Amino acid sequence: MPSQLTDVPVDGAVRAEPIGRLLADPPSGQLRRLGRILASDRRAMVVAFTGTVLASLASLAQPALTGSLVGALQALDFGLVVRTGGLLVAAAVVGSLISAGVNLVVSYAGNRLVRRFRDESASIALRVPAEKLVDHPTADLVARCSIDSEKMGEVFTNGPIQALGNIVLVGGSLVQMLRIDPVLTVSAVALCLLALLAIMFSSSRLTGVSFERQEAQGAYVAEITRALDSILTIRAFVADRFAVGRLSRTSQRLQDASDRSAKARAVMEPLVQGLVQGTMLAIVLIAFLRVQSGALAVDALVAFFMYTLMLIGPIAGSTETVMLMAETLGALRRMVELREVTRVVPRDLAALTAELRVPDLAEWEQRPPVDPDVVGGDISFRNVSVRYARGGSGAREYAISDVSFDITRGSWVALAGTSGSGKSTILALLERFLSPTNGLVLLDGIPLESRDEDTYRSQVGYIEQACPLFAGTVRDNLLLGRNDITDAECWEMLERVGLLATMRERADGLDAPVGESAYAFSGGERQRLAIARTMLGRPRLLLLDEITSGLDALNRDQIMELIRSSTDGITTVQAGHGRFFTDAADQVLVMDHGRLVEAGHPAEVAARSSLFRSLIAH
């Protein structure tokens, strides 16, 4: 079925495309990456930049007014004292109000940015190819979608916008300091530059340390998510110590990474404080000599020191800013890595088609043109192989190898074979969870890989063994975001799958809560709800993966009869075990160790294949 997240609204519109483009093609430089993130919300960026500059200008006026106030007090000019004091208060109030407004704007912008990254990363995570889930399990994806996305708001609240304000303050302070005393200014600037260079040199490891901590934090979240997903199994096997031991190891890794981060902070913060204090002390000594020599008046000295504090302030806060931006860039790097996982290099389908051209493919060429957006149901595998994600183990390198067969639209096909023989791999190829390593899968004569993925999946029904339901209501689980299905159709389908009486007994009807992991429903009821959900989508191709495994004979037979009565004219491919699932099949495909060893009508295959006879013996 199609991903519903492609239409998730963000601030009243489709999810932010700039974020998707950023993750798909990030700039090489760190500053350019930060700039691209800010540019995703241009209005907030312009308002924040403008407000920050105005607030900085208001702050720059205050030292000059303070110096004038001191001079007026020395001259006992109380009228000037009142006027100057009023202007000083006004500058302070205006600056504070502007800063408050800017803080509100950047906070809201940061929250919007976090949401957009969450939505985009969730959309990406839901499209991770099945073969990549070995290296990126569910819990790892959860960490990247939540923890890493949350960091992105720092770009607005503690990043380049605040740096611009600091630049204005530093630049304005330098101009005023040069006007007051050029000699003292040169001395102060030289000392501040030395301090800044020392800080930049010392902070070179912060980005790496921050990334290591985020990786460790993601690993811990992943481990605890896995444990909670398996909570009933853990309790059943009294495996609490085992689970806690695994959590303890990942927790220790996180602690070690946090300790390295703390060590970096422990070194940086005293270093910055010492450099700032040393710089101020040196400036005070030089200023004292200038006052003693008569080159600098007291009122000018007061203003000079206030400007000096504005010059040194950004240096003092640089440690926190560097750490936050390092964490933000590390989070962005992890999301870019996630985006790279979903990048698929398209195969040369024309060349493959030409290479695999065989006589029995000629009939496809003679058929009338088909609509690539419509699923008919004719399926053809041509020399299809799928390599294991990590190269396989031992002599088994491929999940399936050199598999070829044809399925006629509207037929029921049973996939038989022992566990690990390749049945689920064939279903995964038909659902487009996997792509062939070699060979071609054709649907109605068109390479399956050339079809639009979402358009294709919207016409394919897939029911798996676990039949997962989602926390929410029964209606939520039946519709899965689709808005073209009425309540009446839902009730009709519930009646067809034998759940009408069960649902009528629930006071909330379609709004009845399913609950976490669907514990409120029995195994058979979950299967029936999953079937109802699938059939409401009116599939043109139905894929069934071991859907009756674990059910008693009565439920198994009822569910199989239910599906058979609902699939008239629909191409159906079912993987399973036992005679019951082949009884109504038009064709059976027998898999053994990744190879197709038999194909044909069930009775014919049973007559010549001892493997198939053993598979349907029970």
C-alpha cells in the first residue's frame, strides 16, 4: 500500500521540500549546511536577522550614553543627567523588547524546523529498503527520527542568527573603541584575537566528540526500544537479566561517550574563562596606564570598558555555541546518512531486457500496449537472483538464484518450500521491498522496477504472518490514512470477514481502541482485521505470507475460505505450508535452497516431486 507520509501537511502545505533537498544533496561546507537549514524558513530568518541587528544597535548605544551620563555627573549638570538617563533607559527597554520578540520568533521557527525534519526523516525511514534493515533496525531509525531531528532547532535558537548579533556588537564596539582610544583598542583587539585563536584550536575535537555521543545515544535508544518491543517474550523466558545486561553495555558506551564530551567541556570552559579574565586584566592594566598619562578621561574609560565587554562576551559564550552547533551538524550528518540508505541506483532495464530476450518472451511483444499505472496481474520472473545483504554465509550466497516462472492473471499460485527456501524473498520482490540483484521481474510485460512505486503498491494487497495492527482505533487500522472509504463500506467488510458481531458488541464500534500491539484482539481477529484492511483497498494483486501460521485448524480453514471467496479474478500468490493451502491453487512453485525445483498444477507436481509430497503431508 502507498506511503501516506508523502502528503503529510506541514504548516498547511505539503511537507517541506527544502529539507528533502538538503538531505538528498547537502552542501560540502559546514557553514553552508547551516545556511541551507536557515533558508528553509526565509521569513523567520529575515525577521530574526533584522531584529537581532536592531537589538545589537540598541545595545551599542548604551555604553556611549553611560559615558555621557558619567560626564554629566562629574560636571554636576543635572538636566543633562536626566536627559541622558532617560535615553539610556529607553535604549535598554527597546533592546530588551526587540530581543524578546526575536527569541519568540526563533523559538517558533526552531519548533517548525524540528517538525519538518521529523516528518522528512520519518518519510525516509519508512522507505528504507528491506535489505538495509539489517544495518538499520527499527530502533536505530526511531533514534534518528526523534533525537537527531530535535537537535535541528538549535540552528535557529543558538546558531548563526545569534552569531550575526555578535558580529554587529563586535563591529560596532570596535568602531566606538577606536574613536575613544585607538592605542588601547589595538591592544584590546590583539589580546582578544589571541584568546579567540586559542579557543578555536582547542575546540577542534568538539565536533567528533559530539558525533560519537549522538551515535552512542542512538544505540542506547535502539537497544531499549528492542527490549520493550519484546517485553512479553523477556518476561516469559525470565530473561530480565539478559535484557538488562544488553542495556547496560550500550548504556556504558553512552556513558563513555558522555565522559569524553564532559572532558572536552571541562577543558574548554575553564580555558575560555581564563582567557577572558586574562584578557580583561591586561586591558585594565593598559587602560590604567592610559588614564594615569592623561590620554584617557574617566567617562571615556567607562564607555570603553562596556564596549570591551561586548567584544569579549561572544568569546566567553563561544564554547556553548560551538558544542551546540557540533551536535546539530552531527545530527544532520546522521540524517543525511539515513537518506543515503534509501538512494537506489537504477539498473539499465533496457539492456537487461535485451540480454534476457528469449523465445517465450516474444508473446509479450505481441500483446497490446498496457497502462503502466494499472496492474493487470500477469507476472513473469526471468533469471532472477537476489544476493544476501552481507554476501551470505557459507556456500549460500543468494537468497534465490536464477529463478524463472510465469503466472497468469487471475490465478491462485502457492509457493511451497521449507523455511529459508526463498518463498518470502519472491513475495518481497513482488511487493518491491527488494530489487533483483540479477534478472528481471515483469508485470504485464513491463519491468516492475520501471513502474511508479506508490502507484503500484496502491493496487497490491499484502498480508503477512504477524498481521500488525497499530495503536489507535479500528477505523484507523482499516483505513490507514485513506479517505475514499466510507463507514458503511467498513461495516460491510467487517461482516464479510466475520467480525460484525464482535465489533457490534464493542460500545465504540469503529472507534473502539485497538491498543498497543493489538493485545485486545485474538490472533484470529487480528488476521481478519488485516484481511478486511487489505480487501478494502480493492487490490488487483494479492500477496499472502504464511498468514495461517500459528492458527488452529478451524480458524485456518475459515480464513482461507474467506480469502478465496474474496479474490475472484485477483492474481494471488501465497507462501505457506501444508496441503490445505495448495488445495485450491491453480499452480504451485516449489522452492529449495533458493532455487525453483518444480512448477505446475499441484496434482502434477505431487506426482513427480517427493519434496512437494513431504511438504503437503501434514
